[in-house]
Amino acid sequence: MDIPNPRRILAVSLTDSTQHLTRVVKDLTGSLPEQTSTSLAGSSHNLSLKTAYYTAEVPIWLDLISSPSQWAATFLSPDAKEVLEVLGGVVVVFPLPAQPQSDEAKAARELIQHVGKVVKDGLGGWSWDGVGLCLGVGELDDVDEWEDCCAEWGLEFVQVRSQTVAGRNEFGEKTGVPRALEALEANDWSQASAGDLGSDFEDFEAEMGIGQDGETNSKGPDLDPESLDFGFDRDDFAGLKQAIWSAGQEKEEDFLNGEPSTKTSGKDGEEELDDEEVRKIERMMVKLQAVRDTSAGMPEEQRKRVAAKAVAEVMKDL
């Protein structure tokens, strides 16, 4: 399935970390971002994503931050509402400081805090259907503090070392830029309708010089629900299917445990769905398939944890 007008990624760093932001974007996309003038701020660069279930050219909006508090205030203002509505990813890039109490460390914490505030208050925090990443560039051995700092604001910490060889940690998980790409690939980049973006956003796109061309692959992916059984029990999956077909109705069952509801709505759960409901179900299925694809090489127990998290996220959309 080709996603013609995907949601956007906002990638930011402090003004004095331009070289790190440039490097991360190059490692993610395979090419250097082009500056609009003398700065990366306000420029954009496309990220090509291709999985077994979708292809998308996702625009990355680049921004440099001199004052994190003022930046956050701007993005949390009513004028920025339509910009936030089209974001599907936020990427924060910062250098890992050698000394935890240095000015560089304090600046990094402030950056994470205020970007995290935008994610929590502006995008919805854990209920946001997007991906938030903090990429710490450096060779620091103990990064527990930074993992906790990022997690506090709903962001996943990923360390980016100087070596470019793909590796895995002790849990078999990808690390570095490959992990960041994995998280971005597993995200849902489709948006309801380009017509819902509003004139303010169209002006913003025009200023950035970003096109919105694209065609939809009418064939689409194989959305057979049975093919998504990748780490949770059949009973759990039966509950998920029931949840999808009962979207919008009051739910009194624990779908993750596969316990059916005893309450009836007076309607046939298999009745014909309207176009919006069909699109919603397709987006959910594509997201589950993408998660299945990225977790294929993980140990069984880890795959089950990833599957349970994916199902829980889908449930929140119902």
C-alpha cells in the first residue's frame, strides 16, 4: 500500500548541535539534508520507508532550538494546532555529555523536557498515535539516566555511537540508527484526509516547499486478520477482531484476555461498515502487520511483549 500524503516527522536539536542533527538525518535517509539558507532550521528532507505492508515518502521537518521554553510555548499555542495534527513522529537529537552535571547536560535535559512537554500536552502523550525518539550521540557507557529522563516525557532513548555497524543489545534488540528506523517503520503514517488539514497548514507546507503528490495502490496489503497472529493467543486475537467490528459501541469486556461481553447493542456486529470505518480498520491492520514484521527476529517472549503492546495501542483507537 502506497501512503500518498503521510504524516510528518519533526526532527530537532539545539542550535549548537547542528552537526549531530545533520549526521542523524543522513544516517536515517542516506543523504545529507539541504539547508534553506545558512541554517537547517525550516528545511525539510524526505525519509523513504518501505516495508512488506506499505511504502511512504515521509517528510522530515528540521528545526534548531535556541530557547527550548520559548520553542515549546510556540508549539503549544493555538496557531500551531494544525501543525501538531499532522505530526506522526518527533525526533530529538542531542550529544551525550561526558559529565552529568555539566552545562551541556543541563541543556540536554532542558531540551528533552520541553520537547516532551509538547509531546504530552500538544500531541496527547501516551495516547498519541505516533513515535517519539531521543537520539543521544556519543560513546557514553552508562546511559541509564538518559533513558529515564526520556521515558519520563514519553520518549524512547536510542544511543547513536560513532560506529555504523548494525548491532543488537543483550536482549536481541536493534540499537542505534537501525533501532530508530525500526521504530519509524512500525508507525502508522497515514492520516484521515488531506482535506482536513486546513488552510493554515497548507500555507505552512507552501512555505516549506513540500509537495503532496502521490497515488494510492488500489490493491493494498493483505489484511487477513489471521495472518497477524504473531505472539498472542487465538482467544486474545478473537477479542481483538470483536473489538474492531464493535468499534464505537460501549465495551464491557477485557479484549486482551479474550473475555466476550454479555451486553448486546441491538445491531449486527458484522453489518456493512462505512468508508471511514473501513479505513480505520485497514490502518489498524497495517500497524499490526508492521509490528509483526519488525519483531520477526526477536525471541518468543519478547515478541509476545511487543504483540501485547501493539494490541493495547490498537485498543486505544477503538
